[in-house]
Amino acid sequence: MPKRYCVLMATNSVALAKTQELEVFGDESGEIQTKIPRAEVRLHAAKLLAAGFAPKRVAEAMASYLSPTANPRSAYHKLQRWRYRDKEFRDLIYEQAVLRLDLNSSDILGGISRSARRGRVDAARFALELTGRHVKEETQVTQVNVVLNNIPRPD
């Protein structure tokens, strides 16, 4: 096997160092076996579901991670069990969906701006409310002071 070297650079010095060879362990079929934590599998499934993928498609894509036999039907049933019986998994899907929405907020605001420029009054009003330049009439607060001085009490 040929020897490989890489260059290590410090502040002002350069030295040659021998690189380490990568070792990959696999089974007889040549596939690499890795153990992925359950929490990470759940996170990726939640991300896919939050992105709008159908549960059957997610189960088919993640069958080798959701089912010990890599059976898509078994993976689908596990995914359904998580969706309907596990509140933490549903919360994880919700968090991922909110994160996705938050990351798209600039596109959403751009769409509101385009609609307002095209003459949509509701979009213009909403855009002005977001920027604080328009206040809805029903949300205006008016302070009323009632002063009861020098009024005789009834007998």
C-alpha cells in the first residue's frame, strides 16, 4: 500500500505527517453495519413528516431503521404507532414543522409584500400591522377616568 502524507501547517512552520488509513468493517454481504440511536431515527422521521411526506413513503424510505427485518409494512405500523400513541413524537413533529415555518418566514413576508403591491387591501393592511404602522380599530385601548368628587351620598 502506498504511503500517504499530508501537510500540517502551524503558525509559521510546515511539517509532513503520515496519514492514518481508514478501516471499514462490514458483514459478509459487504454492507456497513452501524447502530443509529433511536432518538435520531425518531428525529429524522419527524423531520420528514413535518416536511409533508406521506407516512407510507417515510416508512418505505426508513424501513431498515424502523424495522429489524427492514419490512416496509412493519416500519409503517411502527411509524403509525408513534404518531397516534406517542405524544413526545407528535411534539417532535410539531417542533420541526414550526422550525420549518420559521425558516420560511422571509418567503412568507415576501409573498405578503408582493400581494400588497398588487393591490390586495387585506395583505397591505396585514403588512402595515406587522410593521406597526396601522392599528386595528377594535384593538385600540382608550383610558377612561371617572372622577366622583363632591357628590353627596344618598340618605
